[in-house]
Amino acid sequence: MRIRKWWCGMGWVGRAVVSLLLTGAWCLPVVNAGQAESSIASIDRHALVTRHNVELHRPNPLSPLSVGNGEFAFTADITGLQTFPEFHESGMPLGTLSHWGWHSMPNPEGYDLSQVLDDYVVAGRKVPYAADGAFSGGYSPAGTWLRSNPHRLHLGRIGLHLLKSDGAEARIENLENTTQKLNLWTGLLTSRFELNGRAVSVQTVCHPRRDVLAVRIESPLLSEGLLTVRVAFPYAGTDWRNAADWSSPDRHTTTGRMLDVGMDLARVLDRDRYYVRVTWSDGGHIEAKAPHLYEITCRDHPSLEIAFAFSKTPIQHSPPGFSSVRKAAADHWAAFWNRGGAIDFSACTDPRAAELERRVVLSQYLTAIQCAGSRPPQETGLVCNSWHGKFHLEMHWWHAAHFALWNRIDLLERSLPWYESILPMAQATARLQGYSGVRWPKMVGPDGRESPSRVGVFLIWQQPHPIYYAELCYRAYRDRETLKRYEDLVFQTAEFMASYPVWDSERQRYVLGPALIPAQENYGSTRARNLNPTFELAYWHWAIETAQTWRQRLGLERNPQWDHVMKHLARPHVREGVYTAIETAPYTIYRDHPSMVAALGVIPPTPLIDAETMKRTYDHVLEHWEWSSTWGWDYPMLAMTAARLGRPEQAVDALFIDSPKNRHLPNGHNYQSPRLPLYLPGNGGLLTAVAMMAAGWDGAPERPHPGFPDNGKWNLRWEGLKPMP
């Protein structure tokens, strides 16, 4: 026990270093069984990663670049800072966001969930849901407040203030010879441009363990007074994309206190507080220019280094300087890329291989800085707000399950204590609705309180997720400590899952629903009568059986009630030889997520799913689906199903379906629409599917990379990956 506590307490960087020293993993690759002898040589990971360093040579409103550490991230424009935020407002906004930075608007009316509950009849009894359906024309005042609070904060804009030779403010089009490079191996963002014929160089980097942004600026414009650094603080915003409100200076306060070579800034927004410490190198000087606006100048030197530390609590120690942060980041990212899994597509001759490798490498970086924090991430990560910055628990699997397959289980585990922290609230929800165990919310902030919704509160496919995460952890450690660590999560989740199905006495079976909407969310208008979505049935069976296995591993008897539910769980509905989305009319709507295929793809084989029927279903989906309506995680979902069905060509094809939402931008983000210019479930899903296709899955064919075609075009090499359940 002491060893495990020491191991877990080290942090993942420390564990990675110790693992490298103890196992010699710096020179001994983990190669998949059956791989040819000629491919045993270790992958050149530095070459693999750095050939996908992001380079931009002109401003791109959809591809700003981010630095971060999983808990905090900063997104920059072509200058390396947030100098021209208006240029990105119609593309991908620039944010400074964290997992701890949240705000709630005043609530003098005392709004709470009891004011937005609607009763739905389930098995002859009334079950309350926070649907806020009694209010026509949108959400009620209570529902609106509860949906938008708490919301994630933009912690502060850090940008250059540039002047042209005539003293006028420079615009982005005045910059010349712009070039920007994100070095993935070191985490360093380097930006260069010219203004007034003078060169400007900006280096931007984030500390891997502290929420510190460090910047080094070199330019003769500094000493000429034509280049300064401005730090501005907004009020909180509740708009869809924007975490900042710049129009309400009187609703918050920023108080500065000078230090020897820096300044402490205390931020107060209603009842919420956070703190910023700014330090700088010799020659720097700070001055308040307006409420919430500070300017740093450097008249005596052609270079300036600044560190910005952000914290939920008062800052006791000055942040490390630029050189220290740069070194810490370089060490961190070298350790990150040298541990865990790697896939090298450079010997593949399929013309899509290079692009797939680019997406895979960039998705690892993006999910590491956006999705590996202490709480589940929002779908737009730490770049900009979506759904008020709240996270969606049904999406957490798509954000983070891949960490386990890429042998970085600690990055998944970071967020699991949050589930334990909200257990009492999730238990209360289950009790309110007449169920046992815990009912996990859908759209939620750090407090764990469900958000009212006409759709979200009726989803159930997030319920089995904690069992899946716990099983991934057990597969990584294979010890009793892991079983004891997560047994409460597993058993409480299974208790709800066994109490939720309704007994259909006429057909002697348990059914899922009504008052249900499946993962394919098009069935909202029929939620009061929807029954038995195919994917959810399979997931229900797999998760309860896995919970039973946990009982047996711990020396406990199988729970007879759980077995009874599994044995009598309804079979998915088959119509004209294919699985439908739900058992009840309209059966299948051919847009949004084709989630029925996930029942044998995301989920391993269960007694509920027939492989031949799923093959026909897969073909039916390919022929009839409205692909423009699909989402970024649908393509890897299809790839996983094709792989399990023994169709590797279709698995690769699924990753490249020609659809507007299957687009990966120069910065690696999965673009969906102007409303969602980035969508991290698409990146995480891609990593899960590709790892599965390379390393295989339980019961996969005994051949190298069984999810890729054996046609001589996919001569990929991989190491350090884990098979999927």
C-alpha cells in the first residue's frame, strides 16, 4: 500500500521517469505480437513527432495555437499572444481557461432544480426530470440561470500593443513576414513577424505543473516604445462561445499590489475570486492604464521576459522565470512523447497514411493539454466556451478513454476523483427518481449539479462510463488496490443500472425506458415512450457483467438481482434484418449519430448483439445515413465497429468519410461548424480507434495491427499500446 501511495503521489512525470529507469524502456520498445522481425527496431519518436510540428506562415482565424498542461491552457494568435482577438471571433476564439476558473452570476431568486422538474410516468409511477418543460418558448428564468451557471472564466487576455511608425495602432494586416511554429517535442511556441521594418520574436510556453505562462519578447520596438504588453481582465460571459464580457467594467474589480519585480492582482467577480501574479525581467515596468487593464513596458532593453501565474487561491511564491519554464516544459514533453504508445506510418504507401499520422500526433498533444485535467473537459476544451463551459459526461469517454490504450492511464485517472466527489449528489438524484445507486448527470459544472434540458436529462449512456474507466484502470494495474480504489464507483453505478430497467411482465423482460433519449438525440419528441435503444442495451449488459466480474475479483458472490436483469434484458430491435436505433416508432432516423453500430464496436461482444445482423446494419448505415449531420466521434465509432466485424478496409475508410465534421484543421483540431470550431471528442475518438486498430482488442485476429488492411499498403509500426477491451 505504501508503495502504491508513493507511486501515485509522484505525479505522472515522476512515474514516467522511474518507469524508464527501471524497465529500460528508453531502448526496449513494446511491439505487437506477430510483428515482423525487421520492424523490431524502436521507433524514432523524436522524428515521428517533430515532422508534425505546426507551422503557420499567415494568420488563420481557425487555427490559433495553444500551450497548456491539462489543467490550464492559453491560446494565441499569430503573434504568440492574444494581440488581435477580434480576428478570431468569427473563427476559433482566443481564451485563457482552466479547470478551476468558474463563476456564477448572482442568484437573488434562489433558483434551484426543484423549480424545473417535470413528472414523467414510468411503470405507473411519476419520475421527476429537470426538463423545465412547463415553460413554453425556451427555458424559464430558473432554467436559464441553472443552465448557464456556473460558467467557465476567461482568466485574462495577454497581448502585444503594437504601434506603427506614425503612432497609430497596428492591425493584423500591418504585420509582415509572419511565421509561427509550435514545437511539439518541447511545447514551445515561437512567433516571428516584422512591423515598421523591425523584427519581433515572441516565445510562449506553459509550465507543465503550475498554471504559469512564460513569454520572451525580442525586438528593437520595445526600446522604441512601439511595443508593449497589455494584460486585460473581463467580467464573466455566459454567451455560447465567449467566456468573457468586456462591456461590464463596473461588475468586477481588479486590485493590484506592487512587489519588488512584479505585481499581484486580485480578481473579484461577485462571490468568486482568483489571483494573478506577474513578474518580469530587468527593465520592465508595469502601469495601470484603465480599470482592469495593465501595460508592461521595457524602454531600456531590446528583450523582455514575463511570467504570469494564475491561481484560485492567493499566490505565495513567485513563478519561475522564462528559462526555467521553458526547460520544465521541454523535459515534460520529451518524457510525454517517450513514454506510452507510438505509431509510425512513414513506411505506409496508402496515400492517406501521412494525414492519419498527422491527426494522431496532433490529437495526442491537444488531448494532453485540453482533456487531462482534474475534471472532465468541455467539448471545446480550454480554448473557448461551449454550453457555458460545462462538460458533458457522455462525452468524457470520447475525450479520455484513449489515454488507457496509449498507455497513459494516469491522464485518465486525474479526473476520476471528481466522480467520487459528486457521489452524494448523484445518489440524491437516483433516490429522487426512485432508483438505487447513483444517477450521473449529463451537462454539468464542477459542483456536480445537473443542468435543465429537454434532451440531456433523458440520456442514459453516460451511466456505464465509470465502470468502463475503472475497468481500464484495472487492466493497467491488475491489482487489488485498484479494485478497492474504484469499487464504490463500480458498484454504485451498477446498482442504478440494475434498478433502472422496467419489468415487462407480458414479455418477461426488462426494458430501458420510457422517459429516455438515446445517444442519437433525434428522438426528443418521443422521449415519453422511447424504449430499448440498441447501443444502450449492449452497454447496459456489458457494464453490469463487468461489475459482477469486479465482485468476483474481490471474493464476493455475484449479485443475483444484477444477473436477473442481464438474463432478461430486452434484445435490440431488428427490423427488415437490421438493428434499429430504438424499439419504438420511428425506429431509426437517418441523421445525427448512427449509434446503433457502437453496440459492437465501442462495446465488446455481448450476448445481445449478433455479428451478422450488425454487418447488415453497418452496410445499411453506410447506404442511407445523412453524413452532413454526423459528428466528429461518429467516424472513429464506425471504424471500431468495422474492425470488430473483420472489415479493416472499411475501418480506414470510416476515418476518412467525406463529411463537413470530419475535418482536421492545421492546428489539429476537429472542426464541426462555426458554432463548434473545435471538438475534442473527435480527436479523442480518433486516438481510441487507431490504437484499437493497431494493437487489437480482446479476441482480435492474431496478426499485426488487425484493424488495418493486410494489403501491403499499411506497413505501420507501433509500440507501447494496449489492446481495447
